[in-house]
Amino acid sequence: MDDPAPSWPSLLGHLHALVEATGPSGSEEDVVRLLVQAARPYADRLDVDAFGNVIAVRRAEADTARRCIISAHMDEIGFRVYKIEAGGFLRLEKVGGLDDRILLAQRVWIRTESGERLLGVIGTKSAHLLGEADRSAVVPYASLYVDIGARSGQEALDMGVVVGDPVGFVGSLTELGKGSGRYTAHALDDRAGCAVLLGLLERFQHSPPPVTLVVVFSVQEEVGLRGVEALARHLKGDVALALDMTAADDTPEFTAAHLRLGAGPTVKVMDFSTLAHPAIRRGLLSTAQRLSLPVQREVLRGIGTDAGALQYLGQGVPTGAISVVNRSTHSPVEVLDLRDLEGAATLLEGFLHDLPDLELRFVALD
């Protein structure tokens, strides 16, 4: 018996393309180009603002329809070239939340000002040369260096490298095992969310959405929600949602799991950036129930999303978030389950159809 056709056939294709780009916070140009090209055919209006945020609008049939803003961020954690040493090695400065324990011996791209990408490796002391203290030490990122094969600082400059060049992990989207439906890559956080929003725009290619849909592919989320914070000062909407990744704790390091891979997308209850509006939380859970879609409730103080800035739109709007569970978050080997990704897309689409009749008041007083 053949496998059933995927409900969101374009998601993996979009995700394959998006994770190939190098775009740490503040250097998202290549990702912007990909998203503009992919979203333009499905948008009634498309803009790129001064920050680099891509805003795609698909209008409802009625001018009086509610307006829903959904944001997913395009930037990834990474580095900038901090110093070019006389011997040709590069020193790095972090961009976003990186764990020093995982940085040794990683392959990285250095994107030069010409747009060319140069391959480098974060060097590590040979196992044959380790002392006893080395074996139990975590090398701080300030001590790390990147080897691009240059024999001198001038040779590194001749390759096109300058101080400030963005640096990101190397990787492609690849399925784990065989037929697992689980995929690994760097920058799944949050290129996976961007892929879902592209799929959502495609869904309304031939008929308008039930509400005016404002899709935001945001920049600089990993360094403090800066892209959407700028948008929040002038965007108008009745409802706002963030679509992002969240951290699974279903691996052997943990004794009890709160969020599991493959158990469905999460409906945000709270994190450090926002407390989800009760009307949005109820609406999302009601949509999931109507669709018989498994979801998880997310309470995770150690994470934040664009929802934290979107809630300040205008005088404040009902705001919530949907997340896709992700193992090894903020690493070169993030892992997601395709069922969770498709579930997030299905939940968003269903919520948009339910939104015209959703009670949005914080509490009914009559």
C-alpha cells in the first residue's frame, strides 16, 4: 500500500532551500532573497522594511475582515569575524545564544562581502596532544579559532575575509535513519516556521483567506526580538501569533518529558517573553479539538518568541504562539518531526477559519 500523500507537500522543499542559506542575526540578506522569491506569487502585497523584515499580505475578500499577523523568524544563531590573526586564523564573536560545549570541530561558512561563502573549521587540539586538564575543560568561545586554510592574515584578506563577516554552521536538511520522518539541520529554528508560513500562503493561492493574513518573516529574533519590535510600532492587527521552535526534553538526559517530538505542535501558555492571551489559547485549543489534532501545552520559561514583541501592537492585541518541538535546539544538529511541522500548519489554517467568530475579549463582562 502506498503512503498517503502529504497534507502539506511543499514544506520539506521550502525547508531544504531555506536551511542552505547562511543568515545569522543582522546578516539575513540571502534568506530575505529566498523568502521574497517564494512568497511573492501568493501575496497581494509584499514589502521588505529597513530592518530586513519581509511582510507578505494576503487580503480577505471583505475589507471589514479581521486582520491576523503571524510571524516566524528567519535569522539563525552564529558568529561574526572578530579578528584576523597574523597566522591567518579567525577569531569569532557570538551572535545569539550558543553553547560553548558544542563549538569545537564544527564546519562553518564565512560569508564575505561579495556574497561568496568560504568553508572553515573551528579548530580543536588533536587528541594526541591533549593534557589531563584539556580532557575535562570546556573551551570558552573567546579561545576558539577558525581555520580557513590561510597561511597569513594577508592571505585571509586576499580571500575576501574582513572583520565583521557573518559566520554560520554548515549543513543540509537530512532525514535521520530511514523513513523516520525526523529531520536534522542547523537553523531549523526558525526556518521551519518560515517554511510553514510559505505553505500557508500557498494554501490561499486560489481563494482568499477568511481573515486578512499578514505573514511576517522577521529578522534579529535571536538577539532580542528586534525585527518584530520595530514592526510592532506601526503594524495593525486584531490578533497576533508567533510560530517558532521549542525545546524537547524527551531524550535520555531528562527523567520526565514535558515536550515530546512527534506528539504534535504546542500551544503556548507561557515563556519568559509572553503570557499567551486566554482568548487565543482557548481558540487554538478549540481548533485543535475540532480537527482532532494532537497538541501539547507549552510552559517553558527558558525560551522567548516574537509573540513577546507582537503583543504590544497598537494599544495591545490578543497574542499567542504555536511552537514545533525541536531536539538539540541552538546547535548544528537540531531535530524535528515532520508530523509536528505539518500539525502546526494544519492548526494555523484551522485557526484562521475559526477566527472570524472567535471571542477575543480578555473576559466577557456581560
